[in-house]
Amino acid sequence: MAMSAAEIEALIRAALPDAKVTIEDLRGDGDHYAATVVSAAFKGKTRVQQHQMVYAALQGRMGGALHALALQTSPPQD
């Protein structure tokens, strides 16, 4: 069962409450999304650590309910 963009955004916001999240359904199939996540929690973290934080927020749904997610992450620009 595919996930909606709203579900993905809600999971990310639950784990990273300050995050600015933009979700785009790349194919219109509910399986392939792109997400841009900006959060102060990413400060001082490597890109890999930032992505791991987002994947953790998705609570194991990657590869199951969520087939593909292209991620762009960053801390806020000062």
C-alpha cells in the first residue's frame, strides 16, 4: 500500500517538529517521492546523518509502503 505525501510529511514533522518539509510525488503513483527537509536538528551533522534522521522518522516504511524517496536535507541558512 502506497503512502500519501501528507503521511510522509506528518512522520517527518513528528520527529523533526521545526522542519520545513516539501514533498513532491515524482510519478503520481504514490510510490516515488522527492522530499526537501530543512531543520535546525541537522546543524553539525553530515549529509548521511541527516538522511538517517529522516529515514528513522519514517519508522521502517522505506522499501515497504514507501518505495523510493529522493532526499535533499540541510540546516536552515543563517
